[in-house]
Amino acid sequence: MIKPTAIKQPVKIRGAKRHKSRKSTKLGALGWEDVSSMCDGLAYALLPLRVATRGVTHRYDLGPRGAWILTLISSGVSLSKDLADALKTSRALIAIELKRVMKARLVVSKPGAKDKRESLLTLTPLGMAACQHIRNEMARIIRRNLAGYSVEEFRLIARALRDVRQIVPGDGGL
């Protein structure tokens, strides 16, 4: 049996903001059961989001990142290299995925205004509708699954999840 151990405090990084809770409990006092519960939630949180994207992915025969590409483009990402960076994958894989969303007539590409070699990506009206469907499904699932939380608690959870995803030097990040 593995004994629960206390979690070491994170390395302090210059300029990093620490969020202080109104409660004075130190996270170093958390045992493995608490940390394990958080890790379990993080590991399986993607499942409901996959359910939210499944309808659009199947309807338009998109790859595993197709729905995420639509949401990123709708948020202002317009270059394939930026999609690759945001999705932490190769440009070659993004090119394959972009062919599928373009074949489905969800995204169009046009030459950049300053650099004609760049292809600027935009959603078509059909792509905007598909993206809105994804957002509606995500919102429905999140609202349903977190209905017992107040708006303040929800915002705290969202902030905590943004903090968790940070990779600190020395963590052996990507």
C-alpha cells in the first residue's frame, strides 16, 4: 500500500501570481487522496467535452481536432502555425485536419494581406453554425454538471484549472 505523502510547495517563480484563498489552509497539508481526486477530475474532464464536439465531428467527418480548430478560428486564430501551437501538435497534422474542415466547407483560406504566402483561415457561415452548436453543447454540459455551484465558485474553479495547466520550469514540461 502506498502511503499518502504531503505535496511539496511549488517553486516560486519571479513574477508569478499566487492566488490566496479566504481560508487559510495550506495546500502542503493536502494528502494523496485530495490530490488524486483533483488529478482524476482533470484526467477525465475531457470526456464531456468530447461528447459536446461529437455531433459536429461525425456530421462533417472531421478529425479529432476538427471541432477544436473551429473554436480556435472563431476566437481569432487565423494561421495554421498558430493552430499547431495552440493544439500542441505538428503543422503537418494541422494541415491534414484543415483539409477535412475545408472539404466540409466549414473553413476557407485566403492569402494574407501583407504576406501572400500566408493563408488566413476564416469560418464560413456553415462553420460558424457548427461552432455555435459546439459552444451550445459545451455550455449545456458544463451548466448541467456544475449546477450545484454558485457563480463565484464556478469562477474560482475555472481560475484554479487555468492555474493547474501551467508548466513551471523544472517540471519537465513539453
